Amino acid sequence: MYGLILAGGQSSRMGQPKSLISYHGKPQYLYLQELLERYCEAVYISCKPEQEYWFSGCPTLPDNSLFGDIGPMTGVLSAFEVYDGPWLIVGCDYPYLRAEDLEWLIRCRDPEMLATVFEHPERNLPEPLIGVYEADAGAPLREWHDAGQQSLRRFLEFNRVEKVAPLSVECLRSVDDQEGKERFFTA
């Protein structure tokens, strides 16, 4: 299994690159890289080509321009172009994610499904940016994209997916703006 940290977003609401914020004494991408390295053969950072210099010394997978600029779907599709999977995927804006959370997700993984993801217990929605996408997910993801679809969440809602209740809903808390960042540091 390979790891993919999705770090190619605009961070417009945050006002600074979310992947470079130091929540745990180091930039978030390094924190996540260390988490994923426990479970993955190699870990890559998904980013736009012009962002690669932010991650010097770390393996990157720049977004493939063939897929357009459609958010996280671009990073996931680009990863499947390089390696068929499985991919353990984590968005860079989850500072509450811990090793125990990933261990639980991997323990509950069903390789017969296209993906194994957490399901938000309050919203009953799959969390597309923390999950294992199996090798068999590559072709259906490309077909989804080719049909004009851009939402990973919708892909998960309409396909064979193992949905796992997280150990704690906290790990699913995405920090996308300054208010959320301040809340993390004052908690």
C-alpha cells in the first residue's frame, strides 16, 4: 500500500497553505507523512506542480493537468496514473487524526470493496479524504471523472464502499480556516 497526502488545495479560506501549518511541532505534511509511513511502502505528497518546492526532500506526485483542477479528485486520479494502488489517502487538513485512527481504518479495511473510508456518525456521509482506495478503484474513478463527475464523496456514495465508524468523530474534524486553527490551539 502507498500513502498519499492531499496537499494541493488553494487554502483560500485559511489564508496560508494548510499543509505547512505546524500543529504538532512540525509542518502538517511531515506529521502526516510520519503517520502514513507506519503502514505504507512509500508516502507521496499530492500537490500542484508549482507547489512542489514547498515539500523539498519529500516525494511528491504533482497533479496531472489532464484531469483539470477539480480538487482532491485530481490528486487521487493522478496517483492512480502512477501506481494502481491500494492507496491510503489523507487530506492535509485533518490535524486531529492519530495513528490509532488509521490503525482502526486499516484493520476494518475490506479489499473486496473499492474503498474503505470513515463514515461521519452525525452526518451519515462517507469521508472521502481519509481512506484506503483499492487498486480496483482506479478504473471506476476515471470513468466517474470522464462522465463529468468531480466529487469523491458522491463517488463513494454510489459505489461498493466499506464505511467504518471512527474511534472518535474528532479525527474527522477538518480545519479549513483561521477560526478552526485557533480552536485547535486553544483546546
